[in-house]
Amino acid sequence: MSDVCCQKTDITEDTVLEEKVKVSVIMPAYNVENYIEAALQSLMRQTYGNLEIIVVDDGSVDSTFSLIQKAAESDERIKAVHQENGGVSAARNNALGLATGEYVCFLDADDAAEETMIEKLVDAMEESCADLAECQYTRWKPDGSRLDDYDFADFDTGLSSDGERLSFIIKELIPYHMGFEVWNKIYRLQIIRDADVTFDPGCSVGEDLSFNMKYLLNCKKVFGISDRLVRYLIRDDSAMAGTGDFSRRIDDDLTIVKNIWDYCAAEDKKEAAASFPDLFARMMDHAYSMKNGREAAEAFIGAGNISFAKECYRKLDCSRENFERLYEGDEPVKRSKLHLYVKCSIGAGSVKDKLLLQLYRLNRKRQKKALPEDWKLPY
């Protein structure tokens, strides 16, 4: 974790540019010949000058790499890297190995950064002494029309233990009070390397969320600014355009959870591991959103990692008291009973769990009320 101490020093205006820290901006690129030039131009026009822009072409079969090389010839800050197709996680990990900046930012090759993005994120890190800072973003259509904005919560949050860090992940990150994305944030390269924070090539989606969880487990402070500094492009052929079937969605979230469990074990984060079942519950809520308990239980039949899911469910306390602590006012009773239903349905419930569920269902039937298997979790 970072031991950076923020000390204010008096420096003249003439020396400000010389003393600004280097920022490594990482951009993975795959078959984005229609977008890459605009994305690179948005970085080349940044008001913050001390940049290295590492662009990794992930085996594109169109003109993407030649466009990256052309940009590199016009701006020495751009490093053009080519690799065999290995996915966005492999591309980003490759770039992280090459990075030399104190800070690291990410930008996707079909998005664009507002010209003050790097400057404002660096200022946020320096002024707040944070280990991670994030900004807001706007969503755009390919035709240049603005879709909408998303407002994250304001953060100026200190994290002094692994327990507090995992609690922040459970209560703020996973419910999307701060973004899953990496491209609206700035990180310390020292933390990434010292804590072995990498992108998981096994995640077909959700690699950003997995990376942020691991990084946050090593943060002492998180800070957010209200500026909208990234233009996120919504296009039909993007990697995030399709969501896949429900079993795959559960698989994807289980892959992320397993990745974090393995990371906690490898880094000996025992305090975080102790609260891990709560993180599992939150992630399954993410997978189950807009589905009922019966659909969730049936989807597990077609999902992989079922043995890991059973192991997590066996450790999960589905009592009302635990879910009231975990969810506060966000429908804790409804969530606890739905999870209890799924837990028992996939063969992870104890005799006591099954008895409690049966009694609860009988009582609901007697009152002619909806049963847990018919409830839908809110988005």
C-alpha cells in the first residue's frame, strides 16, 4: 500500500511543468480503425503534458495498428505495441509491464478523454493524498449525439484496514455507487506492482471490476471529483453490447468472485477473507438482478464453478440480522430469503437452512403472499 505523504511546497510557476509527475496512459486496441484516431487525438491534446501513451494493438486485422504507428510518428509520447490476439486483459497487463509513470490511467480506443482529464485527476490525487481518484463520465452515440450522464457518489474516504476496504467494495463498488470501469480513474503504479494487481484474462466481462476490487484492497484513501471527463461511446458491436444468457452472467460474476478469493489467499488478506461470503452475496445480487429466485436456481444448472458457488453459499449467513447489517434499508429481508432459497435449491443449505425456508414458505402460503422463488431482485 502507498505510504505517500502529502507535503505542500512552495515552487515557482516556471518549475511547475518540470516537476509534474509522469502519467502512463494505457489504451488496448482491437479492430477499432474507425475510432482509434479520435481517441488518440483526445490524449495528444491533454492539458497535462508529462505523459506516456502506451497503445497495445491486440492482433487487429484491420488498419488499427498502422494508425497507431502513424500517431506515434507524430507524437513521441506514444508507444505503439503489437501483440498476438489475447484479449483486453492481456493487452492491459502487457502495457502495465511497460509503464514508467508514477500514475496510471486507462482509456478505451473507442472512447475519448476531455482535454483536462489527466490534469484534473492528477490534481485530485495530489491534493487529496488519495491512492485512487475517479471522475464522472458521459455516454455518447457514434453519430456524436450525447445520450446521458451518470452521477457517482462523492468520495473522500479513508480505508485503514482490509476489513474496511472489503466493506467499501461491498457497499460502494459492487452496488455501482462508484464505477466498475477503470477508464474514469487514476491509480498509483507502485501499488499495482507491489500488490500484484493485474487484469484477469479468465474474465470474459467484468475484468475492470475484478481489477478495481484487487486495487481497492490495497488503498488507504479513495477520492472522487464531479467533473465529467470521459466520453464513453455506446456502439452495437462493442465487447459490452451483448449480455449473454443468464447462466453465463452467473458464470461471469462467479469468475470475478473466484479471482478475488484467490487473490486474498495469495496476498494473505485474512481479514478480507473472513468477510468474503458477504462479497459473494453482493456479487450474486448483481448477477440475479431482475430475475426471480427460481430462475436464479435453475440458471446454476448451466453455470460453471458450481462447486465454488456451493462452498460460498455454505459459508453465507442468510439470517435476517446479517442481511440487515449488510444491506441496511435496501430490502434486506427479501434478499435474505431469496438467497436462502437459492442456497437450498443448489444443494448448499444445511438441515437448519432447509427447515427455516420451509417454515417461512408455509407461513407465506398461509398468508397468501408471494414466495421467495417468485421474488425478483431490483436492478
